[in-house]
Amino acid sequence: MDEELSLDCHDWEDLRHSFQIAADLCISKMEGVRDDAVWTPTPDRVKAHFNKALPQEGAALDSLICDFQENILPYGTGNGHPRFWGWVHGSGSAAGALGEMLAGFMNSNVGGRDHIANHVERQVIDWCKNIFDFPSSASGILTSGTSMGTIIALNVARNEKADADVQNLGVSASRRLVGYASAEAHGCNTKAFDLLGLGRESLRAIAIDDRFRMKPDMLRDKIAADRTAGLRPFVVIASVGTVNTGAIDDLCAISDICRAEGLWLHIDGAFGGLARLTDRFRGELEAMSMADSIAFDFHKWLHVPYDAGCVIIKDEAAHRAAFSARREYLESTETGLAGGAPWFCDYGPELSRGFRALKVWFTIKAYGIRKLAALIQQNCAQAKNLEAMVLAAPELELCAPTHLNIVCFRMLFDKPPQATDALNKQIVAMLQTQGIAAPSTTTIDGKTVIRVCITNHRTRSEDLALLVSEIRRLGGLIDPQV
Amino acid sequence: MDEELSLDCHDWEDLRHSFQIAADLCISKMEGVRDDAVWTPTPDRVKAHFNKALPQEGAALDSLICDFQENILPYGTGNGHPRFWGWVHGSGSAAGALGEMLAGFMNSNVGGRDHIANHVERQVIDWCKNIFDFPSSASGILTSGTSMGTIIALNVARNEKADADVQNLGVSASRRLVGYASAEAHGCNTKAFDLLGLGRESLRAIAIDDRFRMKPDMLRDKIAADRTAGLRPFVVIASVGTVNTGAIDDLCAISDICRAEGLWLHIDGAFGGLARLTDRFRGELEAMSMADSIAFDFHKWLHVPYDAGCVIIKDEAAHRAAFSARREYLESTETGLAGGAPWFCDYGPELSRGFRALKVWFTIKAYGIRKLAALIQQNCAQAKNLEAMVLAAPELELCAPTHLNIVCFRMLFDKPPQATDALNKQIVAMLQTQGIAAPSTTTIDGKTVIRVCITNHRTRSEDLALLVSEIRRLGGLIDPQV
């Protein structure tokens, strides 16, 4: 046999130096982010660079780091910038990136077996159970985000509430299973119903009140109508922080309905759930502990690098029953590597899973939950502050009440509705392409609005004042009559 | 308002230094891995360390790095060690860890929008389409692994082949959908049928031949029987590399049946698929290009850090139709951050997705596909070499033919079958707990066997010779009659 190959390098000092160069680059970017454009469109030349043939031969790490510096680093989403407020993005952090690097070296498969990553993940889940006042007997699993967490929770709920063995026989064996969420609920819930074989139409959209919250009376009526029609209601999904406006459903009223009707209560707390850590929202979110399951993200308001979410489920046995299905090659043993518990493959669809818990552990340990909570509260105060600036500006119109951290408003133009919509979109595109700020847009009551979602630990009040003045300036530029 | 907080540090030089210390630690571990125990059980003291209350206050990064060094780094799975051959684990690499660190800093959400991470992911998918001779019009998405890739592919297949609008109405609206895989197929396929609402029993296990491959005649018969029973066959899952023995199903025969019957052909190529890169297996795996979808992993035989898999799907429109469901807040625009294409949330269940493509891109660019392929071929040659050693040892029995990279064998004892099973388990546990080597066990034809799966770029022939001698030594220790 020829000399045996490996991927290891010949010069380990060189490798140390490469990591140092690469980390320094990224730290410099983070240090100077306030002076950068929020977002820079990727030039066509750079796009073409990622349209190459499969590389046959290797390249030196240092040349790849240069490639990264030139062609990747400048063209990110911009969510590390203090004036990024689009969709719901966390800002990231150094501790999170450090945890990600160490996970990359550990290269753990956290699907099972007896090794430390399982203990770190269990620790993080225990902390989450504590945050939401779930009992210590509850279970949980880290996920890529709330979309996956929702799929896992609804799968457990589906199996528990069906009137047949749907796990083995399929959902056709049960009376048709239907669920409920507010008309403002996140699209991931509909996608979960689809994936789980229940059908998108089996998730009923319940009408909302003037604060964009599900109307409990309408929920009760719809459940009754579905029962009359011979269907099998099984779950209500309450939103804690809707994407459009940050609305929080009335958890006490919904929880009462679920208990009376024997339905599973799932909470979509993707970003809003962690507001329970703050003095301001603790009371309103007290009733989250009544839920059967909660899905939420670390990569939003805890600023853990993407992706990192979690689902916790009160009934551990139901959770395990839904996903445990190990074949002979995954048998546990009492001693050795095949020992240990839990095996996370018993709590979700994945047999291979990375060591996502490490970056969460690093983030919470490095900053402490008190500071992370203070930053959530700071963002909510900044949103109220922005709302006040909008209300004070005669050419701006507030389009939804600001409850959590989202402000929806628009610039008024003396134009027909469609033209006004287009001009507001144009303002947002100009803010983004000029690198000034990155809000996003959405539609509220049929109107296009500018949507500012502050899940950003770097935002200062001066950034929001700049946003308002720039919107007024750009609005005047594109329509001088304003 | 008080002074505004952020998570940024006060001393950026300190931060640079912390990353340097942390990277150096991990690189030293990698450099010296051959001299380490393969696996070290986590002491109870260390387990207790991860059973602490939610930290209220933060801690210095350097103290967390010490914590990592003491309590996490020594207690990994061991899959970086040259004598780790348990289950199917990749060995990781420096380039992959570097990519992971950079992704941690980029903090990209690759669910959508116009930024560079989408281009890097599309580039990686294009390379995969090239590897499997899929047309450029095919689509794909990076996943946590083959489990998720399978769920995505089967969801597309389900929607395409149902006789009703199951996406909106649920699978109950269609005649019962059934699929087929070999009795040796991976458990993730059964879990996917469960999750998708089809039921575990709707995946039929087809009998295998003496090389552990699905019998095409049995497949044809079962499809006919299901049709006669009024069911709706929709998919055949062919295995390229089964977990137990590395068997490769007869792709030409299965592909012919799928074409004749109008069924979707999905290939589970979790680790074996990439053997198509080698001269030795290119011919046998030529017909992978006939599949409608292929799921496989980068974190196994390409040694990308966990987790990283992929699914490619020949019919892009069907793929997009299955997952595209964007709400108003995710509307695309022509210019600005909300532009760009593709948006990967249209190709899978996740709205938030990390920048997993970067570590894959780094791995392939750093080592080149030629060397990565040579390492796959090297592992297969090492497996044949081990098989020869087993055949030459009178007290060892080969329990399955070695075709790819897996060798299943056992030590013979003059004992009843159950006792022999237990002794072989004991040998594997001793190998692991003494840090000598880490094969795993499985069951073949009702017998417990020692299973050595070589997906390891650090393994040398001498490591396998040591394994055989240590098994014989330990066998003699636990039963001196041998």
C-alpha cells in the first residue's frame, strides 16, 4: 500500500496562525460595525465567484481566508449592525461565535451515546424549563429554530390527541385532526400542519382584535363548529409576539379554553417568549407555564449565532414515545460509549445532530441572564420611544400599537393607496441599498408599512432618531410635495 | 434613560487573545489525538458541573475557556481519533472547524433575503448535483443530515404522487400512500413516514439477499399486492450503504421498477453515496443519477463538522411547490435586502437556517475533491484488509461480506449463543472504556457482532492490526479457554 493519507496538516504552527488571522478579521469587523454600511448588495463579480466547478485540488487555508475576507465577509445580512431591524434577527455575539468554533472542533454527534455534549444540552434545556416555570420532569430538545420546534411539538400533540394509532397507521386512521391559531400566527405553523400530513386547511385562522390578538370567543365558536362537523380539534397555538406587530395572545383565556376542551396548548414564543425574563412582561407571560409545549429561539433575542432554537414539552413520556424508534445498530448498553442518557434522537426526527448547545451555553454563561434580560427590556423601551417619535411626526402614521419591540408605521403621501404603498417600499429599499438602516416591510390592514423590529443589542436611541429623520428626508426626496 | 447596554466587550485585544487561546487548545488536542485515549467516560463530578442553576451574572471568556478545557474538551465522542470506528461518524478537520467559526461570526440566517450565504449554499449544491450527475435544473438544500433530507424528499414525493391535494387537505384525502425500502434500510426512513402522517407501517420492509440487498422480485410482488389491496404505492427508497453492513441495493433493477410503476425513486446515500467519487465504486453507483432525490451527509465521509447533510431533488418545481408558503412579512422585493433568489425557506420546513454551507465550502476548497475521494477509497481498502485479517484468525468469524467500508465479525467462544453475544458486547465495552478503540455492535442474523465502520481519515493499517490483536487478547482474558 502507498503511504496512507489523512486530512491533517504538516505544520501545526501554520494552522494556529491561520485561525488567529481569521478570528482577527472577524473581530475587527465586529469592532468597527457601527461605521460600516448596514448592508452591501453582492456585486455580480462576487456572485460569479460562487459559480465555479467542483475543485479537484486543495488550496492553502490562508488563501481561503483571503477569499472569505474579499468575497464573503462584506456581503452578509447586516444583522450585526446597530441599525438592522428587519424581520426578526439577533445580532450575534463574540461569545456565541467562540462557542461555535469550539463545537466545530469537538465535532460531536449529539444524536446519542455517552459524551459530554448531551450533558451540556440537557443543562441548557434545564435552564429553559426554569425560565418558563416548566416542571423538572419536562423534556426538551434544541432545534434549528421555532419552525422545527413547532413540527416536533405538534407531532407529539397529534399522536396524543388522535383517536387512533396514527404513529403506525398514519393520520388517516383518526378522525380529521384540526387546530387553531390567530390569523396573525407565523407561517411555520401552517407549514408544520402540511408536513405532518394534516393539511394546511386543518389549521384554522381565528380572527383578531384591535390589538392583533386572537379573539377567545371566536376560538370557542370555531372549536364547537368543528366538533359539530365531526372533526377532532387537538391543538391551539398561542402566539407570544407575532411577527407583524409583536402581539401577545391572551394566554389565560386560551389556556382555560384548552383545559375545558381537552386540547393541547402550544405556544409559539419564537422571539417574544424570552420577554418573560423582564420585569415589564413577567406578569403578562406568567401563564406560559400553563402550556403543554413552547417553541422559541436563542438566535433572536439571546443573540446566539444562527441557528439555535428549542422546544420544551411538559409530558416527557409523550415526547419520547413520539420519536423513539431505534434500530439494532443504535442499541444502548450499560457501559461504554453506547451508554448514557438521554439520547436526543429519542426526542426529535434527527439521528445526526450537531453540538448546537455549546454556543447557547457560552452565551448565557458569558453574559448572564440578567444582562440578556436587560437588553430585551432596553429594546422594548426603545420601541416605545420610536413609537412616540412617529406619533410626533405629522407626515408619519402609526399603523399598529407598539406592545413589545415592533413599531409599524408609514409615511403619508398625498397619493392613492397603491402609490403610497409603493413609495413606502421605495423608502425602505433606499434605506437598505444606501446602507443607512435595515427595517423591513409588511402589510397591515391592507397597507404596506415600514416595520422596525428591535432585537438588537447594539441599537442606541440615536440610531432610531436617525432612522426617523432619514425616512422624512428620503420621503421628501422622492415626493417633494411632502 | 440610563446609559445603553450592549454585549460588546470593552477590550477587543483581550477578545483576540481569547480566540487565540481557545483555538490553540483545540489544535493541540487535534495534533496529539493519536496519543489520547479514544474515549474517556465523563466522571460524575463533571456531569454534576452541568447541573447548575441558570447563571444570573456573566463570566469572563477566559474563565469559560478554562471551563471548556477542563470539563468539555476531554469528554467528546472520540470520533477524531484514528481508532474510532463506531456507528458512522466522520473525523472532522481543521478546515471545517475554521468554516464553522467564520459562520459563527457571520451569523447569517440563510432562510432568505439577498446576501452572500445563499450564493455559497447554491455553489455547494451545484457541486453535489455535479457529483451525482443531476441536471443543472435540479434543486437542493443543505440539512442537518440525511434524516432531515429524507423528510424533505419524501414530502415532495408524497405531494407529487398522491391522488388528492394532500398539501391543503391532508394525507387522508388521498388513497393510502405506501412506500418500500429494504429490511436493512435506515430507521430514519420509518421515522419520516411517521412524521409525514403516513404511518410507520406504510413503509414496507422488503426482504434482502445474501449480500444484504433488497430483492427486486420481492419489491415487485409487494407493489402488486398493495395495488390489489387498493393502496397507492408512491416511493421506493434504495440504500447506498446500509448501516449494518454497507450494502448497496441494485440501483438499476430498482430504477427500472420505479419507472415501470410510476414511483418516486429516493436514494438514502447517507455515507455510501459519496463513494461515487472513487474509481472503485463509480460504476456501481452510476445509476444514482436515475433517482428523483438523493439524501446524504457531509459530516460522515467528507469529515465536515456535525451537522451537515444535503438533499437534491430533480424536479425543482415540485420541490418548491412542497415548501413555498411565504406570508406577507416575507415578501420578496426587486431591490434591497428582501431581493435575491433562491430563498431557501422555499425548499424546506425551516424559516431560520444557519450558514452551514460555509464549513462544507471550506472543506471541499481546502482539501479538494480528489484527496477526499482518495480517502474514501483508502477506507474501503482498509476494510478489505481488516476482512482478510478476520478470515485469517481462527477464533474470529466474519458475519457479513465486506463490500464498502464496514466489517462485521465476532469472536467465537465455546459457549451458548446468548453467552457468546454477551462476551462480544463485553469486548467492545472493554475496548471503549480502556480507550483502545471504538467499534460499535449490531445484530446480524440474530447474532451480536463487532462492527467496524471506517469513515476515518486518520486510520492507518497499523490501527486495524492493533484492533485485531487487542480483540484476541481481551477475548482470551474474559474466557481463558479461547
